[in-house]
Amino acid sequence: MPATPYHLGPGLLIKAVAPRQFSMAAYSLTQVVIDMESGYYLLHKNFPIHRELHTFALGGLIGLLCGLVVSRIGAWLARPRLVVGEALTAEYRLSVAVLSGIFGGLLHPVLDGLVYNDIRPFRPFSSANPLYGLVSIRMVYLFCVVTALVGAALLLAWERRPRRL
């Protein structure tokens, strides 16, 4: 499925555990951009639908570029006229956004590689997919759903905590 929400689960959990060290915006943008490739090929009924962007090399590069975009746009939107919290500021801090984007770009082929047999994560060096079938599809989806639920619960708890004046 293009732009699957399942990929967001691990990102939510990381954001909840390390809110100032992770950019959910860069991570999420990376997931969507990579899955646009699948959406295009699926829409045109051109198989395989997972191609070059679903590799570690290009996935990481897409993540880097998405991190740079989030950093620049975020810095522009939050110019000195706005006062934002530390966790929100981390969303567009250059190093945080770039590393979060790269992480998303590298995790994407891992998650999809476990589920789809047309993924070639090590391309151009290898056409093999040693990830496929390591765990059941159900386990991959369960992992993504559980990390999303735990991450969302932690983020809500974090937001509802009493504030010091």
C-alpha cells in the first residue's frame, strides 16, 4: 500500500522516548516520498512496484534530502516571530531532521523487505532480499501497530503531564 501508515509506528515510539532528538516530520516525509514510488507503479499496474527508492542507498539519500527540506522549511516557518517548545524546535533542527530522515530512509526498506518479495534493499550491489520471510507479515504489522500505540500513548501522557511554572 503506498504511503502506508504502518511505517509511522516506530517513528512515533522514538519521538515519544526522545522528543528532542527525533524529527517526526522528517521521518514521516521520508516514508511518504519513498512510498510515492510504489504508488506510481501500482497506479500504472507496472510491476514490480518496489524499485530503486526502496533500497538502503537511495532510501538513505531520500531521508537526507527530506531532513534538509524539513529543516529549511521549519526554520523559515518558525522564524523569531514564533515561540515554540523544545520538542517542536527539534523537528526542524538540522542535525536532528537529517538523522531522523536518514533513519526513516534506512528503516523503510527493512520493514518492506520483511513483507514484500520484490524489495531489493542492497541494490545496486545485490539483487537478493535476505530480509524476506525472516518473520511473518503479521509480526511486522503487529510491531508497527504496537509501536504506534505505545508511542501515541506516551506522547499523550507527556503532553498531559503537570507543568511547572
